[in-house]
Amino acid sequence: MPGTRVPKDLSHVRGFNYQSAATKDHTDHWLNYNPAHTDFELDLARRLNLDQARVFITYQAYAQGKETFVGRHLHLVRACEKRDIGVMITMMYPPELVQDRACWPVFREFAADLTTTLSHEPALAFWDVSNEPDYGMERWPDVVRNKMDHARHMADLFHELDTVTPVTIGAAFEPGMEALNDAVDVLSFHDYSPTRAEIRATLEKAKQFAAGAGKPVFDTEIGCVCRANPYDVTLEEHMKAGMGWYIWELMVTGQWGTVHGVFYQDGTVRDPSIAAAVLGFFRKRGPDIVPTVLDREGHVKRIVAESRAWLAQTDSKWEDGLYHAEEAANLLEAGELVPMRELPTREVSLMRPGQADFSALRALLQRYIDILEPHILEK
């Protein structure tokens, strides 16, 4: 029986996958759950106008402390409710238990405890009963077919235990979503395509299939820099297509932080363009951009000259060198003349504490003015 709260349209969804920044994986998130971290990080999500959280529940964490486990989930779901954030609970299971069909009954208690605890919580929006069971078909076809059967089994179980909340399965790919259509109330797929054309084609195919199936659809994982799927590109395409989405992921975590995430644990961002894209603001990529002219008021020329004078002195003052370096660093960043993965202003700020290292400061300042000098306007 399908859930009775199935929404007609999911194009409005602005979601995020969530694991606390301080934790190394989803099991660690629950075993070392920190309510203060949750509250702080959900506040960050609201500042970006995000309204759905996709949260992973592992059987391993459940098995290590069922009573504690349940209480921690209640805190997170209710913290989301306070912020008008809906929650998608995504189930994760030990692969060895999934592959052994004789072990499947063990998941009934797991599912029953979750549904008993959370089904009546207003913030609960979806049960995502299996994550990417279709992944790896070309390499491990028998394993994947078994995972797909297990996903259908869990969908039936959740439909039995909770007749209200919609059930979905987060397919790794759009074709997997189509294959699992018979098991779900809401269609869900993931897309990390590396070009705009591929993203557009996938979204259009998903929308057409959903229309034919008469079910709502959304993309519950997008955004991965190592897959050439930058946030600003994929978010722009999803917004243009009217496709609801969940970014992977809100926080820079100990698990996927090297290639995913908007916020560090202290609330700073790794790349402001990601936050801007989430809010619907994108870089101009058309032909009629207005190039920045850094030396329009002569500041590049001045800073280069003053920096060279400081470098030529034998009794240069440390604070004066830092001042010149910070000015140069600000120009480099403002004009986007350097890769922003290692910010010049960060390099300067890291030099301030501790003992003065003139050799390092001289090398840094020389590097900066070598980049700036070609931008001096001849007058």
C-alpha cells in the first residue's frame, strides 16, 4: 500500500545530504552524536534556505545501542522540525547481511524501531529504504540483482510498518530508478554527470519517465568536484529544469570532505560560489562579461613599487612586509588572478603568529608582485 502523504510535485525541494562535520562516517555520526553540532549545522542549512535533509541511518550504529540510537534520531528530526526542514531517512545495511537472504528478517526489528519512533514526527518526509542498490551492475551483476531484490523487500516492509510516509529508493542512476519504479511511491535518482548536456539529458529522461509513471521525482545526490560535476553547474541545470535536488553534502566531513561539502565545522565555506549557487546566483559565462581592470586607479603599480622597495631594504620591518603582502593578496583574490584553493590572504595570515620568518615573507611577496606586475597599466 503506498504512503498516503505522497506529494504531487517535488520540483520545489532544496535539500542536502547530512553528516556532521566532526565525524568520519555515518556510523560514527550516530555513535558520537553531538546535539550542539546538529543545531549549529542545521542553522547553516537554513541560512542557505535549504528545506530538506537526507540523513543516513546505519544498522551498525543501531546494533551497538538501540535505546541511545533512537533518542538521537528524535533529537535530529525535531531539530529539523524547528527549522522547517523535512527529513528523508536513508537506510544503510551491512553488505554481508544483504547478500545472505536468510539474514533479511533481522532488518524487521531495525525498521520497526525506526517507524515506531519517527512515523508520527511532523518533520519525517520520506523513507529512503536503500541507497544505490543498482550501483555496479556491469562489474557485479549477481550482487546488484540481489541488492535490488533486497531494496524491494525493504520497500514492502516499510509500506507494511508505516502506511502514511512515502517510500523511495535512491537509485545510483536514472535507469535504476526506472527499474525500481514498481516498489516506490516517489522516484529518486542520483546524477553526477560531467557535462551540462549529459545533466540536461538525464533530467529530461527522468521527468518524462516520472510523468508516464504518474509519480513525483527528484535527484537526491548532486555535486562532486572530483567527478567534474561542480555545484554551480549542476545546480543551475537542475533549477532550469525544475528538478528538486539534494546536494552532497552540507558539511565538509571526515568521509567525503576532500571532494564534497559547503561548510567547515566552524561555519566558514570552502568556496563562496557553492553557497551562491545554492541560493540561485551563478557566474556569468556568456560573451559579454566585463573584465576586471585591477590597476584602474593605480593601486597595482603602487603596491608593486612599494613591495619592491621593501624587498630591496636590508633593514626591512616585519610588519611593513606583512602589510604589503596583505595588500597584494587582497588584489590577487579580488581580481581572481590566482587559483582560490590556496588563498593568498590565508598564506599571509598564517605568517603572523610566531617568530618572524623574513626569508619566507620575501619569497611570498616576490611571488605576489610577479603575478601582479603584468597588470600594471601603461599611462
